[in-house]
Amino acid sequence: MMRSAIVQAATCWAQHALVGVALMVVIGCGADSAPVSPANKPAGENSAEPANAASGTRIACLSPAVTQMLADLGAADRVIAVGAYDPAAPPDVAIVGDLYRIDYEKLLSIRPTDIILQINNPTASRSVPARLAELARRHRWTIHTFKIETAADSLDALYSPDAPCVGSLIDQPDKARALRDRIEHQLDQLTALTHSDAPPRVLMVVGLSPLTCVGHGTFLDRLLTSAGGVNALDQTAGAWPAVDRERLLNLAPDIIIRFDPSRGSAAVATHESAAPEPLNLPDGLDAPIVVIDDPLALLPSTTMMRIARQLAAAIHPDLPLPAGEGWGEGVPQSTTAPRAEGIENSNTPSPGPEGPTSPGGRGVPESAAP
């Protein structure tokens, strides 16, 4: 099933997310290293096509979260390539693999000016590949890296007055700032609307074998707070913990929300909605189960308000919710999920720090990272 990777996102986010994927060689938003401008590159190198040439910015984006930001800023036409599992990808763009398996031949053939990566937890094995860095120097590509694990990371990647970001990358800082302001305002609105002195305890599930859940500090945990719920897991659980049968019984959540973006993606692709795979619960646990199958559910990006609204609708089904731009009307909504027996008893570590992902196709965010 889909516990293959949780949230680089979109992550992917993740997602997952794919959860989320990226460091930085030349310019970065939320990156630890200082930006280096193209003017500081060694002189005399051959250039297939200089960045920001007359032909315009040509972006190869290996962060689904940033792909979505570019689309929401009206810059989807600048994206010429994406990663393998990008639910936000514009149609008919090239697919050039992911951070760990880049198709360099295809990358060279499309002649990008800018490459966007997402690396949430840099290590020796999770960094800008040496070959990519060398090709970037040789062909004068600009590599941008982003850390996108939390809702705050996502908003900073979109727009920051103190660091390079997506808004400045495409010369649209005012538009990016306005979008960030709107998202923050709507999150505040939703928080006030759903406030309760006794919020329901919610367990958010992103994988079934083993049962993998959403912990504190993730972008989905932040959205849950605005949606009027509280995480049923304790603060020490980690970002993406596996929960065994005994622990699930002890948690005794009031509501279980299962994210199933691959189901939503399949429905979008086929115009049919398959029944979700049963969520196995032990006897004695009677919490209602709600499925959110939005294809972008695990993506820590500018779609976060529509996911927060779906969470609020699942937790407070009788509460009138705001409508209008950014609130996500008309997108996949939550459904009641079937129950079954026999959760796998496992304490397997959570998927990679980049978030929930799926090897099954583009429909699940590679950087759905919370």
C-alpha cells in the first residue's frame, strides 16, 4: 500500500513528501547556505543557455510544493520539467526523475535556466548531487534549494522579505506576498471559527502497512489546529510515527482522518471514484473514520487552505464554512471510510524526511513534506 514514503509533498509533502526534497547551490529560500549569484560563477565556462536569457526563465522543478506555488502565482508556463511524482505538474512537461535519480540526458536536452530542489534534512546522501552541481556550473544553470517541512516553511518559501524565495525567483514578490497574506488571514479566520474549549482529539493517517500517522510539528498538524482539532498523538511521537494495535487502542481518538491522495488522483485521471481500502481498526475502537482524497492533500504548499477547510468539514460537519477565493470549493471532499480487522503490529520507523510518497506514479506528492 502506500506507506512508501511519507511527506517530503508535497510534501511529495512528503509527500510524500514525498514528503517533501532539496538543498541549494546558488540561490535558496529557507536554505542554510548563503546564496551565490550567477555573477560569482567562474568565468570562461561554456553556456548552453544563460539563466534569464531572452528566451525567458525555464524551470526544472523537482519540488512538487514549489510547482504548485509557481502555478498559483501564474508562472506554470515557466516550468519545463518536473519530478516523477508531481501532482501539481502542468500538462505535457518533461519528467526528469527525482533528486536521487535525475535523468541528466533529458535535463540537458531541455536546457533549463533554473533548477529547483527541496532538501528538508541535508546529509551526505541527501544533498545536491555532485554531477548536477557540475552541470550547473558548466551550463550556467542556477540551482535553488528549499526546506519545506512545516506550514511556516512553505509560506517562507513562497514569500520572505529576508531571503530569496519563489516570489523573487520569478520577479513577482508583490504577488507572492499578497498570496501569503491571504493564506495567513484565512488560517486565522478558520482558527477563530472552529475554536472550542474541548477540541476533538484527531488521529491523522497517511499509510496503512504499518499504520503511519501525522505527528506534531508537521504542516498537517498546523492545519489541524486551524481546523479545530487537536492531535491525538503526544509531542514525543515524532513527525510520521508508526502506530501499532495496542498504542492505537490507548490513544482512543475521537475522530480518525485518513489521507488517501492516490485515490483522489486516480479519480481525477479516470473520472471514477474507487472505494477506499478499508482502514483496519481493532475491536473496541469506535471512532468515526473520514477519508480525504484530495490529490494535493499531502502537499505543503499554497493549497494548504483548501486542505484545512476539508479538515474542518470532517471534524465539524455541521459548521458553516467560509466560501470564496482560496477556500477550496469544488475540490475532492471527505467521505466515510469502511472499517476492517487486523492492523499490522509494527513500530517500523516513519518514511523518509521528505514526506509521503508513492512509487506508483505522478499522482502522489514527492514532497508532501510537512
